[in-house]
Amino acid sequence: MIKKFIPYLKEFKKQVILTPTFMLLEVVCEMILPLLIAGIIDKGINGGGGLPVIVPYAGGMICLACVSLFCGVQSSKNSAVATQGFGRNLRKALFEKVQTFSFNDIDHFSSASLITRLTNDVRSIQMTVSMALRMLVRTPVQMLSSFIICLVLNPKLTLILAVALPVMTVFVVTIMKKAHALFKAQQAAIDGLNSTVQENLVAIRVVKAFVREDYEREKFQKSNDRLRDAAMRAAFHMMKVFPVMMLILQAATIAVYYWGAHEIRDGFMLTGELTSYISYISQVLMSVFMVSQSLNQITRAAACATRVLEVMETEPDIQDGKATELPEAKGKIEFRNVSFKYRSGTGDDVLHDVSLSIEPGQFVAIMGGTGTGKSTLVNLIPRFYDVSEGQVLVDGMDVRDYPIEALRSRIGMVLQKNVLFSGTIRENLLWGNPNATEEELYQAARDAQAEEFILGKPEGYDTFLEQGGVNVSGGQKQRLCIARAMLRHPSILILDDSTSAVDTVTEAAIRESFHTNLKDTTVIIIAQRISSVETADKIIIVDDDHIAAVGTHAELLETSPIYQEIYQSQQEGGSMPNG
Ligand SMILES: Nc1ncnc2c1ncn2[C@@H]1O[C@H](COP(=O)(O)OP(=O)(O)OP(=O)(O)O)[C@@H](O)[C@H]1O
Ligand SMILES: [Mg+2]
């Protein structure tokens, strides 16, 4: 698993080498310091050397402390460059991967989880890399060298470690084993809190409209409490570590003092040596603690790494087709015995054995009850999903043979749940086609009947739209989305219920501009109002999972009971915006 993350660190080779190197230099300085103290005590104080002996030792200590400080700072600096860069690269790779995802892939992960993976999980891995760079080299070196110095200073006293080390190891391993489960629960609680907050913020308007703030508050409180409890359980558990560690350390120190005193009395050791011996033995024991902490951090990050790799290793289920020669873009569409079911759905066909053909330049309307598969049907044309059976052809070629970009550049699509981005109106429209000229921009706005209200705003095309286009009305937003799609000059324009919030007069004007200005463009609209579809060359009635009828307004009035029913209901009830 680790191997898979190395590429994101590659460009920081220098820092990856320098960080542990400076760390090691720092450890070396820290290792020498106690020896100098021993010198001051044994030679300067007890040996009677006085100031002339103490001053050089003290000077040496100051120099070492400065070098140690310098190395520490350098190590942290290099580690920061490497790990922050690593995080950036990993996030970039993840983001790019997500951009290649099909609708299916996004349904599979859910956007909330993708956000957590891209932010939280990456941060956790990043922290582990930082720790690995600094601790994984430092700790073993510190442990081993302290141990060797202990042995050299006094092999007999080092036997104390033979008792203290196993006790400490058993204790730490027991604590960490349980800690892993507790931290995992804490991570899950963080996930839970994130998704509660995310869902609330996305739907904040609905929450306010239904005055359900209290309910939401309670929901939030629950996940918030859950996180506090989980975090507290983990913290309480970990709190035991330090006092017990200190207890073992103090016990070892007392033992060292006790037997050390005997050693001094018998002339095997000097007082200063004993003082420094204590420092080294604590370093050995502290290292055990550090190793366990590092292992703990690694296991915590392993869960995050798995989640990140899941995203990285997903092969988008929609891949570019192989065709190199593309047919001329005319706008012909054909469905041949198409069946389709959602991977995440109930397992039933949403569309079953659907065949239809739409000629270039036709104005086609699709009608039918909600949930009958109208959106699904049109989403197959730009290949947002692949058919389960049968074939969809655009300009005579199977959509699966097109390079995706080539296919989608032929199609202008206004989705049922469309969005605008934060930015000016101009930026939003040009987002559909960055190369469009000013004149084309104005023409598209005019065709979509958006020009009037755009110019009515004090800043016109430079009016700033907030995220999601919340500061324009529903109908205005729909018209901007239509203009954005038109600006691509597609040979096929698909509007999925995109004029439902536009009044009938404006809608008629939009339809009129399709007839006059987009004569050669195949236009498919999904609509609920008879008035929206009356003039269509062809009306397709979708029912359940199949096409129930195809014909013009006049033909369907004669032959299709469903169409007759819709017509009747709208005659009686007047114009019913949502059928
Ligand atoms: N992403 C999805 N995953 C699973 N099932 C889905 C998905 N999208 C739609 N469905 C299901 O497929 C069926 C057809 O949905 P579709 O959105 O095509 O209907 P529609 O005719 O466009 O309805 P409406 O008029 O309300 O827009 C529905 O039963 C719906 O629950
Ligand atoms: Mg729909």
C-alpha cells in the first residue's frame, strides 16, 4: 500500500533525504549532551578540576545545543515542504480522478464521501508521512544508541532494562490494541458529523422553508455528542498511557539509583556517569512509547489510505471509444432495442427494449408521468450511463465508439437538476464554450430569452451569481442554463424539463427561436405542458419502462389514451406547470 503513495513524494526527494538526516544529527547532539554533563560532574566538580575544566565542557554543551536547534528547525522545515507538497499532489490526483468518473461512479461513492476522502483522509495520510519522515528514523536510532551507551557505561545496570522493557512493551501493546478500535470509532463519528453538516448546508433553504431547524439541531446534536463520546473514550483510554509510562520510568530510575549507588561505592562507576546513565535509560524507554505512538498513527492512517486508494483505483465505467474517424455531426439519433437498469437501483429495467429514431433538425418532445424514465432516456445519448442492452447511435455511430469529449461536444444538455457556478453571468455562459465571441454570447442569451432580464440588472452580463445561482429566479436560472447550452452550438440540444419554471409566453418565444435560429439543430425537450410540445415534429410518450406512443400532436390526440388524458386534464385545469 505504501508503494502506491510514493509517486506523490517523488518530486521532494531532496527533502525526503534531508528531513531524517537533520533529525539524526539532532539525535547525535542529544546523545552527546549527557556525556558532557557527566564530564562536568566527574572531572569538574568531583575531580576537583574546577572552572578551567567546566568551561570547555559548558562551551561544548552550548555549541551542541545550537547545532541541535538548527538541525531541528531544518528537519521540520524540510518535512513541511515534503508533506504539504505530498498532500497537494495527492489531492490533485484524486480530484483529477473524480473528474473522469461517470454518473454511476459518483452514485457509488456519493459526493459527501468523496469530499471527506479528498480532505480529511488525505490530511491523515499526510500527517503519517510527516511522522514517518521524522520519527521512523529517529526513534530506532535513539533507542539503539542509548542502549549501546548504557551497555558501555555499565553492563550490569543495563539488566534493569531486561525487566523494564518487556513490562513497558506488554503494557503499550495492550493499550494500543484497544486504542485502535476506539480511534476507528472516533473516525466513524467524524464521518457521521461531516455528513450531517454537509446535508444540512446543502438543503438549508428547504430546512428553513419547513421550519425544521429544531429537528436539524437535534440531529446535529446527536452526531456531535456521538463524536464527543467517541473522542472522550479514546482520550480516557490513552490518558492511562502517560502515568503508567512514568511509573515504569520512575521505578527503573529508582532501581538505577539503588544499584548505581552500590556501583559507585564499589568504585565501578562515577557520580556523573550515573546521572547520564539515567538520561540514556529514559531515552530507551521513551523510544518504546514513541514507536507505539507511530504504529498507532500508521494504523489510523491505513484506514484512510484504503479509502483514498479505493477512489484512485476505480476504473471509470465509461471509457473513451476507439473510433478515430467520426461521422459528420448532423444530429441524428437512434435507439435500437435499448434496455437499461441502474447499478444502484432496484434491479428492474428502467427502460425496456426501447427503439426510436430522431432525424437531424427535428424538434422532438418527450412526455410521460414522473419516474417513467424520461431523464434516463436522454442521459443515454451523451453516454452519462451505458445501456444494459441494445445500442444508442448518434449520427449513425454507436455512442460507445466515440471519444467521450467528441460525443459530448456534439450535444448541448440542460439537465433537470442543473446548476450555475459562482461567478458573473458572462463567466457562467462562457463556461459552456470559452471560445465564443461577444456576439455569439448575446445571440445565445437572446435565443434563450434571457437577454432582457440580464440587461435589466444594473451590471448586466457582469452581474455576479452566487454559488448555485441562488440570486436569480428559478425561471431566470433555467434560461441561463439554456443559453449556456446553446452557446456550444451543438448539433443536438437536449432540455430536460428546463422550461418548467418559465412562463408560457416566454417559453413560446424560446421555442420560436429554436425554430428560426436552430433550424439544423436536433432539439429534444422533456416537458409536462401540452403547450410546450404542440408544435413538435414528433412527440414521444414514455410510460412505465417503454415508449407507449409516437406521433404529432394531432396524431396522438387521435390514437394515444395517455396523451388524450394529459390533454384533457390541462384543458380543464388550464396550464398546469407540472403536469
Ligand atoms: N441515479 C439513479 N440511481 C438509481 N435509480 C435511479 C437513478 N435515477 C433515477 N432512478 C430511477 O429510475 C426511474 C426513472 O427515473 P427518471 O429520472 O428517468 O424519471 P423521469 O421520467 O425523468 O421522472 P421526472 O418526470 O420526475 O423527472 C425512477 O424510478 C428512479 O427512481
Ligand atoms: Mg426527469
